[in-house]
Amino acid sequence: MDIKGAIEWVANHLGSTGATIFPFLLVGLVGLYLLGLIVGYLRVSQVGLRPEGEAVAEPSPLPRAAGGAIAAPSGVPYCPTDGLRFGATARYCPVCEADLLVSCANCGAEVGAADERCYRCGTRQTVAEAPAE
């Protein structure tokens, strides 16, 4: 194909092709945006899962070490971004929507609160309830 043929193809055919494809691209982008909103809502709504009749434990701030690092107790779900600890059923932080972490009781590795086992040592994760203050 020569340059003149390429220019004619762009001028004549690309416009009609773009006009045909553009609505589908727009619907796809809007669909992805709505899917992101729904998934974000569902993730945040999972924080409050608990058995019937159990009281809601509000998140409490974690103590900080001398250097400003978070001193997270073993087996308690916490948000590394906000420095908050949550109840045993929490999996996501409602403030920043990040996954909560738990320190492994066996090896001390930071494991996702939703994970069943530690990725380093394979120990089954038992999540403790945050102590009341």
C-alpha cells in the first residue's frame, strides 16, 4: 500500500469504523466504571460481617513504636495505612478500602486477614478479637 492509498483509507474508512466502534467503547468504559463502584461497595460492606446479636467493635488506633512504625499485636486484623485495628470478622478497611493484615502467630509474617493460611509457614490463621479499651 502506498502513502496515497493509506491517506485515502484513513480519510474514507477510518471515520466510519471509528463511528461504529465508539459507542461500544463508551458502553464498555461506563460498564467498567460501574463495576468498579459495585465491587468497591461490596468490599467495604464486608467489614461489618458478624454473627447475629454480636456487638459491633469500633476500630481503634494501634500503638506506634519509637520510629513511628505500627506495633501490631499478633492475630489482630489491622490496616497498615491508617494504623487502625479491627474486629475478628473485618477483612477490609472502610477508611481507605485496603486489605487488612494479620501478623502470623508462628513466624510473624504479615498475612492478609482474608487468607486462611500463612504464605510463609503454612500455619492456619486464627484471628483474635481486638481487646476492648
